[in-house]
Amino acid sequence: MDELNIVGKMKDNQKEPKLTYALDSSGKMVHISNVKRGLSCDCRCPKCNELLVAKLGHEGGRQAHFAHHKGSNCYGSYMSALHKLAEQIIEGEKAVMAPAYKSIDKQKLSFEHVEVEQRVERKDLQPDIVGVTSNGLRWFIEIRNTHEVDEDKRAKLIESKITCLEIDVRDQTLENLKSFLLESTESREWINNPIYDKKIRDEQYRDETKHREKYSQNKDNKYDKIELKKCGLYCGINRYSGKCIYQKDEPFFENNVEYVFCDKQRREKDKKESSKNSVPHIIANNQEEPEGHYLNSDFNQQSIDEPGVFIQEEPECHYLLFDYNQQSIDQYLVNF
């Protein structure tokens, strides 16, 4: 829908709010309370640029506002005022509140300087605002009042790896606009955010590097680095977490292969204990169990531990485990 259609729809359905901000002689948005009465205000309409008169009203009377000096069919001045005032606020405050993005929480972006309606290399990606942070990163900001960022422009922003935030001001007033831009995260969307994507990747890399360094030292030969897809061949699976019972921390990637560090000493210890003190599984359907599949049993502690080392692969089965001391039966799902 083009701007003329939008304005026409607004005319049909609602009366435009009174204009309380206008352009002064220097081109800045100024509030009605800071100007002289009538034509002495020397202000112009932010949409059609025609002369305005300041109607200051009186106490208990009508709301102070700007009006066109002569009869005018100008409609949409309020939306234009919202757009220009939003640009002026962000430029003056050198900040804007940004919404959350993936694992990064909402935060106020602070800029070293702000460019408003400045030309960029690609004319088809002309932004309303460009905020530049202290590290030299550029953040495009689009103010939506009549036009949204369409699919074509969105695709170009993504293709060009440009970070862009769109802020919808259509439901705001000129009076609350400043707090909306600087304190709220409502009505705004990340069109594209390669800056945050890189930050997330860098944090993941640092975490993974720290993780690898922690276990790679491995001076006492305590840990094995095992391909995650092969881990189940060596170890048991914790039925609550779904992870290997000897797994340390989270998996990590090296050369596109997913690995996990395994507590080798604990695994070897459990393997030895399993060969000494073991009791066969009792199969739920009372069928004979294949040889070589055992659960660790600690008769001194009167308990049955989690699965230990399994000698061969077996399809998923249901087993009943007897606790001879408590005279009870528990059912476990064991994955191989």
C-alpha cells in the first residue's frame, strides 16, 4: 500500500491528532510550549513545509497546537512529525533501546555519532538513521510510520550483511515518543543482525576453547576425547538427561566433527566393578537375555547403580530390576 492510499485510509477512519511539534527556522523539531504565538513562531509543517501558526490556547481551554496558516488539505503531518522527531531524539541522545536477539538480552545501544538521512554506498538501501558505536560498527535504524521494510529491501540488507533495526512509531504520540525510543523494546524488530550473530559465535568459540583447554591438559590421562556419535558404544546413557553417564560438559566441534570429553578413569573403574559384581537383567517378557549385558550392583550399599559398560549393541529394551533387600521392583528404560 503506497503512502497516498495510507493517508486516504487515515482520512476516512480517523481525525488526525493535533500537531504539538513543528519545524523551526533551523529545521529542528520544536514543541509548541517553546515558541511565540501566531505566525511569530516562524515554524513550518514537517510534511508539506507550509507556514504554521502557533495556537497557544489558554488555561482550561483548548490544547495548544500548530495549525496551517491558510486553508490546507495537508494530511499526514502528525506521522511526519513522529518520524522526524524520532530521528532527532536518537540523534540528540545518541542512543536507542534495542530488543533481545537470540541469546543476547535487550540493551540500550549507545553511539559515538549518529547520521540522519545520509547517503550510503547503496542508494537502494538508504536508511533513516545510522548509529556508529565506539568500535566503528554501523547500525541501520528504520523508523516505520507509513512504510515498512519490504521483503525486497530485507533481502538486500541480509545479502549486504547490514545490521538493521526497524522501529514502528505508528501507535505512539509525540509526547511519549522519547521514553518509547529510549526505554521500551516494544514495536521493534531486528531485520538483520550480523553484528550480534558474530558476537554469539565469538562467545561460543571462547567457551569451547576454554572447555577444550580445560580437558585437553589431561595430564593424568583422566579424559578421553570421543566422537559424540560413537560415545554410546562405550558408555551407558543417563535415562533422565539422555546423555552419556561419563560425559563432561557439553559437546564441541573440531573440523566439523562433534566431540565430547569422557571421564575415562570413572568409566574404567565402573568396568572393573561391573566384571566383579554384576547381576543379570531380568527381562520384562521373561525371555532369556543375551550374554554380556549387565547392570552394576553394589551389594554393600544395597543398591543398583546406573548402567556401566556394555559389551555389545542391543535394541532399546525394557528391564525390571530387582532390589533384593527392599523387596521391590523398579522399571528402567536402558538405551544402548
